[in-house]
Amino acid sequence: MSKVFDKYVKYTLLLIVSCSWISCSTQKNTAASRSFHQTKVKYNIFFNGNIAFEEGLRATMQANEDDYTNLLPLYPISNHKAAESATAQMDKTIEKCRKCIKLHSIKSKPKIDPKKRNEPTYKLWLQSEEFNNQMGNVWIRLGEAEFSKGDFLGSIGTFNYIIRHYQNDPDILARCHLWVARAYAEMGWQYEAEEALNKAQEESLARKHAAIYASTKADILLKGKQYKDAIPFIKI
């Protein structure tokens, strides 16, 4: 009797887990599925990818040796040889980000809520290509990791992809244009760097990202030997 009962419990649990998984599938866009996948990204896969990313930045810092006979760069990454020491950690971050995108991206459109259908913000949200609100940060971290291991062209490709697919998010667009500008600057493509910087709308950046504009502007001005113009942005 106990064996029959144990088997019943086992199959009941399997059924519950299966139903839960189906309800939280990325093919379904509901409040429950969005919450599930956003939580999984933020506190699991993406969290571990961030740890590897921070370790990689520290590795670059430790490998960098300042040359006081020349003007010191604003970022250690400008010593491209030092960036090689972060390759393993950045590759791990890239792997985690790609896993996040594969498992937790929600592109299916949700059922329209009749009560909200005429709200401007709701209508704009419905036009989104991605409905997991953590995925923008995942894509940006992927591009940052490519950049931080010295794959500047690869990072430009990633950031341009984000720009095409996140037209409804001004903060993400501005951040991506800034990263594209930095990548061009690292390759010595000064004109392209300045052009990308001009596309970044400083006022579109969220307050917590505002300093990125000043540091990017300072870096590009320094690389262009516009030292006097760079001073106010360096101070910021």
C-alpha cells in the first residue's frame, strides 16, 4: 500500500512541477511568467555572470602597469595587454549572459488588458520586442564583457544589435551609444568615436548612469589630445 502511495505522491509532484514549468514558459507572456524569468535572471544566472565580470575587471587592474613617461589613460582597458588577463572571467560572463538570453527571453506578446489598452505607457510597452525587463541589462553586460576582454569590434556589433531592438528604452540606447563610442576610441577610430558620442542623449540616461557620459566624453577627448576640453569631464 505504501509503495502505491509513494508512487502516487511522486507522479503528483511531477505533475505540479510540469504544470508550473508550462505556466512559466517563455512562450507564455503572463505576469507570473515574467516574474519567474525576471527573478531567475536577476538572482541566478546573471548574478553569477556579474561576479565573474567584477573579477575580470580586478584582474585587468592588477595586470595594468602605469607608464609615467606618457599620459596615463583614464581606463586600464586602454592598456590592451592588461585586458588579456581578464579573458577567462569575461568569457564566463559572456557564457552566462548567452544562457540567460536563451532560457529567459520573453518575446511572445501578452494578452491585451482592455482596461489599459488606451494608456500611452501601456501601448508603448506592447510595442516592445522583449518583455523580460532584466534582459536589457543582460545584453549590455554581454557587450561590456566583450569590450573588457579587448574584443572591441565584437562589442560594437552587440551594442548596435541592442540599439536596433530597444528603441523604446532611451536609457539603454544612450548607454549603448556611449559603449560604441568607447570601443571605437580604443581602436583609434577617433572620428567614429565622436560620431557615436554625439548620438548619445545625456538627458536620456537614468541618474545612476549619468556619470558614464562624463567619463566617456573625457576618455574620447583625452585620446583626441583635447586635454583642456577634457578637464571639466574628468572632474565630474
